[in-house]
Amino acid sequence: MTITLSSILVIDDEPDNFDVIETFLGNHNYQLHYASGGQEAIDSLEVFQPHVILLDVMMPGMDGIEVCRRIKAMSKWEAVPIIMVTALTTKADLARCITAGADDFISKPVNSLELNARVRSMLRIYHQHCQLATFNATLEATVQQRTAQLQTMIYQDALTNLPSRNFFLQKIAEVLQTGESAFAVVYLDCDRFKLVNGSFGHAIGNKLLRAIADRLQQHLRPNDLLARMGEDEFGFLLYEIASSIDLEAFIHKILRSFDRSFVVADFEIFMTACIGIAIGNGVYQHPEETLQDADTAMYKAKLRGKGCYQIFDRQMHIAMLNRLNLENDLQRALAQQEFVTYYQPIVNLQTEKISGFEALVRWHHPERGTISPQEFIPCMEETGLIIAVGMVVLKQACQQLHLWQQRGWTELNMSVNLSVRQFSSPTLLADIDRILTDTAINPAYLKLEITESAIMDNAELAISLTEELRSRQIQISIDDFGTGYSSLGYLHQFSVDNLKIDRSFVNQIQAENRSYQVVNTIIALSDRLELAVIAEGIETTEQMQWLQQLGCEFGQGYLFSKPLAAPEIERLFLSK
Ligand code: C2E
Ligand code: MG
Ligand code: MG
């Protein structure tokens, strides 16, 4: 360990005075330096690096007061304590010293005890000052380092090292400030990325995101910006868009870049993405607006399917607003109990007697009157409101069934639609159980209708759910059968009881035409699988006769009755 001796600079025109001081301080671990004049002292500071200065006041040429002022004016030395050594002791003299920056005084002739005491105390102050300065410097460095880290965290995405959403927004703000409108904000969202996380785990999901980021980066034009916006979302800021042809060429290139699979940890993963684009228009004020519009367009693209893109237009904005209004309105309608269940008879085509009803929701809007489900069910499915409304309908339908059965219609069935969105409700089975208990109906008379597409989209969930329902004796019907998917092959995997032939086949049925063949095939298949068949949308006697001829058991349609409120059903059918 090296001990640094405290360095003391004595400035005095009389060398004898230095000798006295040296003698008095001699026993201590001080390193003493001597300068015989002011300028010499100032010039020697770098060499001596003093920790304390003892400065004579009365010197020829530059006096001690002036030397003191000059040293204190130098930022490097201002903190070094200066003790004035002086025979002048009037208040005025001392005041001059203090004004010049002196830290302490010793009167001449110098007394050994006083000298030692003052030097020690000044050294202590100086060392404390040095410690504090070091501490401050470290603190400042740490703060700077942390600030830099925070900046990186805010402006850089940790997973992909791409710029972050914040950075992206800031750059858009900069473009908007210039008044430039030839730019585009491109929002990219991977399709069904959750599936990757779900089936391969998050670690692979993260690797895939990095691989996607790398690939997207390869298509980045010089000067443009690519950022990670969120989980599986990326954003491009394209600065110079010469024409929409340029833009669309770029978009196609990006979408095509997903044609090749991504190889991640030995897995080959195919991914697609949808893209929404907002183009600078001179109207945008805030960066968030551009993102919002690109996001709206992206959402529109998603509705069309995987790997699509959409450029935002005003019309979409209006549609979006309508949509938001509808959402709010539906929330209110639920609270105000504006949803009412209508019933449409299902008829045995051989006996032409009513075998049951399908419960269909209606919205009694205070201003717009009765609204049909096509207008609001899709919105309720997206927002999840269908879960609550579906239960309202189920409850009303079960209560109604109970009432009608009590009035003597004992063999009546009730069919209720179950939306795909309701599958994912963790309380679905418990909710159904509660309604069954509350309404005291026999579950064997309840049929739940699930659309074919809902089943195909969620095969595993659908299988387990239908099994749970059937274990409660509830019957399962496949609704809108024959639309969309060619699903004849998978039917045997599901425990279902009824098939409802979609009305698009029924209303086109003619001798030996395609619809006739399809219906014929469905009925033949159902016979073999022991499923009951219900034909939907029968509007004419002719259609009914074709179906009877094909051996279709049940039918439903305007020919028999439109869906009606319960009192009308009672008036028209129950009295017979
Ligand atoms: P869906 O389950 O296939 O119901 C049959 C639809 O066909 C009903 O339309 C019914 O009014 C209509 N329909 C019946 N016979 C005929 C006919 O002869 N000709 C024509 N052109 N149409 C006929 P609605 O009531 O407008 O319901 C439409 C869809 O909305 C339903 O199709 C169902 O998917 C859904 N939906 C209705 N109520 C509910 C509900 O409470 N919950 C759920 N999740 N979905 C419901
Ligand atoms: Mg139905
Ligand atoms: Mg249907």
C-alpha cells in the first residue's frame, strides 16, 4: 500500500520563514515545497500538487492577497485550502484576505502548536472535499449509465433489438412535424401466433419472432424504419412513397417473404401475417392516429383471412365508429333486458306435427324496433358479450320449455344456439348446469346447436365439450351443415345427435339437381350414423315434398312459421 504524503506548499519571500515552518511541521508526514514568490508558486502548482497552501501576505511584486485570488480563480485549485500567514491583523486586513478566498489565518510570528492544528484541520477538510467529489463523480457516472440503459429499454425492443414502439411513434411525430405527407405506416400482425406459443412453447415463439424480425429487416429499404410494436406485431415507417404502385410492391414483397418457412430450433414453422397501411394525408396530427388507422386496416385485412393486406380509408373509420356505437349499445341492451327470445317451430315432416322449437334471439331496440341477430351476433361474438346474452337466451328458452311441458306439451324439444365464443367461457358448463337446475327441465329435451365451422375451428375443444354435454343427456345438433367445410369425414369423431341441413341447399332443391344430391347424401350418411336430420329454411310446399320424398325427418321454415314471440306461439299452435 502506498501512503501519499500530504503535500504542503509554502509561499514566502523569506526562505528563513520556510525553514521555521519546516522545523515546526518536520515531525509529521508532510511533503513540504517552497516557492519564493507568487508567480513561481502558481507555475509550480502542477508539479507540487499541494493539498494545503501556506501563503505569506506581504511579498514584493505580487502580494499574497493577489496570489490567493488567482489560485482561487483556477477551477483545478480552488478547493485547495489557503492559510494566510500574516503579521497584519487588523479587521480590514483579514476582510481583504477573506474576500480574496482565503480559508484560514495564522499570525506571525508563527506558533508551532497553532500551525500544526490549523494545517491538520485544513487537510481534513480538503480530504473530505476530495472524497465527496469522488463520490459525486461516481454517482453522476452511474446516473448517466442508468439513463442510457433506460433510453435503450424505452427505445429498443429487448427481444429483437429492433427499435421499440416508442421510438417508432417518435419518428412518426418527427415526420408529421415536417408537414411531409408522402409517408406510410405499415402495421404487420402475425396470423395465429398464439398457436406457436401454445404448441411449441414461448422459447420457440421468441426465436421465431427474432427470425421474423431478421427476415423483415432484409426487405427494409435504406432510410426506412422497422420496429417491433408488440407481441407479434411489427411496424414499418416508409419515408418516401412515390406512388401506390411502389407501396403495394413493397407490401407484396413483405407478404411473399413469409412463403418460405422459418426454421427454428429444428422445427420448420410456416407463418403468415396480415398488414394494415395508413398513408400520410396531411391531416394526421398525432402519431397515434396513424397507428390507429393502420391497425384498423390490419383488422379489416384479418377479417378477409390469412396473409391479406388493406390500405386504410375514411369509410373504415366510419364503420369503426358505428361498430363502437353498436358495442356500447349492446352493453346497454343487456343491462336493460332488451334481448327477447323468439321461437320457430320444428316440424316432423311425416306427421306434420310440431316436435319442438328453435330459440332465436331478438333485440327489441327502444328506437329501432326489433333487430335481427345477423346485425349484432358477430359483434357480440367478437366482444365476448355473446357469453352473457347466450345465457339469457338459454335461460328464457328453458323456462319457456318448462312452462309448455307443464301445460301438456310433454314431448316438446327446445333447440338453443351455442356460439363458438361460448366454448371458451370457463364457466359454460357450470352456467348450463345452474340453468338446468333452476328451470327444472329434463336435459334430454334440450338440444344445443353448434355450427359446423365452429366445430372445425376448434375441433379438440368441441370434442371434449360435446362429450361433457352429452354426459348430461343434452343433445347436440350440428347447425348450418354443408356450408364451408367438407366435413363428412370427421363426423364419426363427434358425439352428435342431429344434423341441420343448411337452408342454402333446401331453398334450391329441385329434382335431381346438385342440392338434391347433396341433401340425399347427407340423409343417407345420417341414417348410417343414426343422426336425425332437420332441414332448415323450408319456404314452399314443393321443397317440403322433395324433402319428404328423400326421407328427411324434420323441417323448419317460413312455410310452417317464422320465429315468433312466446304468446303468439301459444295462440297459433298451443291451442290446437
Ligand atoms: P340459425 O341458427 O341457422 O337459425 C336459423 C335462421 O334461419 C334464423 O335466422 C331463422 O329466422 C332463419 N330462418 C328460418 N326459417 C327460414 C326460412 O324459411 N327462410 C329464411 N330465409 N330464413 C329462415 P335468425 O333468427 O335471423 O338467426 C340468424 C342466426 O343468428 C342463427 O342462425 C344463429 O346462428 C344466430 N342466432 C340467433 N339467435 C342466437 C342465439 O340466441 N345465440 C347464438 N349464439 N346465435 C343465435
Ligand atoms: Mg340454429
Ligand atoms: Mg342454421
